Amino acid sequence: MVVDCWAINRTLRLHYLDNQVNAASFGALFVPGLSSNASVFQPMLEALAQQRAISVSLRGRGLSDVPDVGYRFDDHVEDIVTCADHAQLQRICLIGHSIGVNYALGYALAHPSRVAGIIIGGYPPEFPTLNADWALRVMMNYPDELPMKAVLGIQYESTAISLWDRLKEIKCPVLVLRGGKSTSLLKPEVAARYQEYIPQAKVVVFQDSGHRLWRPNFERFMEVISSFMLECSS
């Protein structure tokens, strides 16, 4: 049963979902993309009936608080730390999707001893500088997903960050998932580059998927995740 949970990062109230399977100290932690929130991964949490999993709503998203300022890269990584600590996850399989890949990698690089594995969901290890056009598109296309204050804060405080050179620090198992359709944001040559920097990384391609890797075959997506989690938990 997936339940709503709340953690406090300084003065911010953060929302996350928890399937509470056995209250295990090892589990998956889903990090959504830039404009998404914890609810995107609720079906995944429900499907992991035998494995603990949580999904987080970072600041400004979903039911989490929307601060006036504090949308830097490190602020978002701190939100992941807060939720993981509150959930009492000691060993984590990080699952980042879209730009959430970068936040997940930021956590892994800062807390390597707690990360048992990483699933990279369809995005390069590069956080962009977001311009005003991006903010306008988000407000027009996703009016009910992100408050204007959050959109403007994320855009204003964004700074380009490349994590390529730090990937060699990652020693845990890594799985890179890529969609084969043209809507994928992770191209074949970039997925291969992950393996150059992380020799133990494996790449799995869902040829009929685009950016949302769980479509059109949710069961396949969950089977890959569940198997990887079993590998990391041993």
C-alpha cells in the first residue's frame, strides 16, 4: 500500500510516496524529471510488491512546499537526502528519470557509501542553464504541474553543470536505460559514452519507447528495474 509521507528540509515540507514494503532499509528511490513529481511513479511503487520503494517530490513540485528562493542544483540534492533519511533507507538503488538523472547522480557522488546501484533513465549527465523560453513553455504546457513561482525560481537559479568527469568516481552497479524512438533524450552515442566513463555500466535499449521508458510496455520496464534491484541488494 502506497502512503503519503512528509519530511522537513530546514523549513521546507517535502512530500514523498512510500510503498512501505517490510519497512526495509534497502530500497529504490525514484527521482522524477524537472517538472514531474512523486505521483508519476506511484504505479511503479505499487508494482514493486516485494521490494521497498519511495518516490520524491522535490521542492516546488507536487505537494511539496514552494519556496521563494532555493532552487539551485545542490538544494534539490539536499531534498533527496532529506527524504532518504526520513524513510530510513540505508542502502539505495537510485532511479533517475530525465533531468532527475542529474539530481540522482549528485546524490550518488555526495553519498557513495549509501548507493547500492543507479538506474539512469534516458538523459545525459548534464544539467542545463534554463532560459526564459523554457519557463514560458513549461507554464503554457504544464499549467497544473508547476506553480509559476517554482518555474521562475528553477529557471533563474539554474546553472549549467556537467558531471561527465566525475562519473569515474562511481563504483556501484549502473544500468543505463534508453528509448529507441526519436523522442528519446539519450542518443546511442551518449549512452555508449556512459560506458566509457563507468566501465561496469550496462545499457538496455527499449526500441519501441521514447522518453517515457515505461511506455508502451510497463511490465517490461518493471521487470528490468526489479531484476536490477535484486542484483544490487545482494
